[in-house]
Amino acid sequence: MKPRVYVIILVLIIPIQATLLNPLSLGGIKPDLPLAILYIIGLLTGPAEASIAGIAIGLIQDVGSASFFGFSGLSRGLVGLGVGLLGSKALEISSPVIVLFLAAFSLAEGVFVSLFLQTTYGDVPFFTLVAGRLLPQTIYTTVLCFFLLRLVSKREVLLLIKRRDIQKEI
């Protein structure tokens, strides 16, 4: 992707998540826009670029949420690596199956974070958290990413965000 696209994403990801997606909250559950954006980056680029983007997005989220600094960077970096590998080896951005993989990555990251909280704090209701929070957020994020993928898969949008050396392959 073009460097200016990354700058725009990193500068605007937290304000957009906080202002535009807060009104879309259903029962206190919002879609995870940074994860959806990272998933699209992974599909469009490769594992190295997607993991670096995941680390950067995660660190920005850590700064914005005042949580364990670096933990979201680690988890988002791993998600970026996995999606980048999957996108470069197996899936196309126009394939309808990719939405199922997003749901799997979203749920896996949520379970990873929950298990981390369970081991560090010890008294986290894991199964209640998965059923009451993670599954609805996974569904909500998957729906958001589906619409974003439809928008990004248009040729004009791809030409705007991809670098010229990659555009020759389109």
C-alpha cells in the first residue's frame, strides 16, 4: 500500500473508531474497525507488511486505551502475519470465503486476549466473556469488514491505495 495511506490510517483509526462507531454500538458492543482494516491490509499486501501494520495499529490502540503497552501490538502483529500469509498464498480479495476467515481471526484474537487476562488476573469469566462479548463482536466486525471489502475490491479504490509496483499485477 502507499505510505500516505498508512499515515492516514494510523492518524484516523482511533478517532473514527471512537466517534463514528460509538453510535453503532449494540448493547455496548462495537465493531473492531482496526481489525477489519488490518485484515484488508493483510489481503492486499503480504505477511511482512501486514505484520508491521498490525504492530503499528496495535501500538496506536494501546496508547489510545491506556492498556498494557505492546500487548495489542503483539496480538495485532500476529493477526497481520497470519492474514498476510493467508492472503498471499490462498485467498483473493474478491472471494466470499474471506469473511469466514476474518471471523476466525477475530475470534482467535479475542480468545488469546481473554486467556491472557485469565492467566494474569485469574478471575475472568472466560466462557461468559466469549459467549456474551466476543462472539457478538466477531459477528459485528465481520459484517463491517464485508462492506469494507466490497468497497476496496473496486478497481478504482485499489488503484488509489496500492503502490504502482503492485498495481501492475491487477
